[in-house]
Amino acid sequence: MSTAGTIDRPLTHDPKKQAPMKAPTSEPSGSATPDFFTTTGATGSRQNRTREMQLIPEALARAHMHERMREADEHRPAARLIAARRMQRRAERASLRARRALAMAVMQ
């Protein structure tokens, strides 16, 4: 394909400026398929449908990735809160050990 861009992000969205899709070569020469391709509307709609079909997995993957990113963003504050509580308990235990050690030192 000589047109710059990708299937996902074409250089232009105007179908007339995009590279035309080729007819399947697997059809026999005497079949009714060439008559279908000569109709302009049918070719355009088939071309657009084919592009849309090619883009479906990419769109699904992008939506899935967006959903995972949103879930990760939701979990971050909760994980920070859990870590903060854990550190607070650890600091409280260290403070109690220091108090006991001080009390033992004063008693003796």
C-alpha cells in the first residue's frame, strides 16, 4: 500500500483518497462476483465493512487496555491506604518497644 498511515490511524478518513482494496483473486473468471464489484455503492460499502472488520480486534484491545488502566487507577489509592496503615502499625509497635525498653532501663 503506497498510502502513508496505518489501518488503525489512516492518513485520511476520506475513502476516495485511500488506496482501493483489491478484489479477491480466488474467484473463477466466470462467476457473478465481478458484477457485484462493478456497482460503486456495493464496492464502497464492502470496502468500509472490510476496514471496520479489520479494526474490530484493535478497538476491542484498546477498550480492554483502557478498562485495565482505569481499574489500576482505582486500586492505587486503596493500595496506598493499606500501606500507610501497615506502616502506622509498625511504627506503633516500635514505639511500644522503645517505651518498654526505657521503662526497663529506668527500673534498674
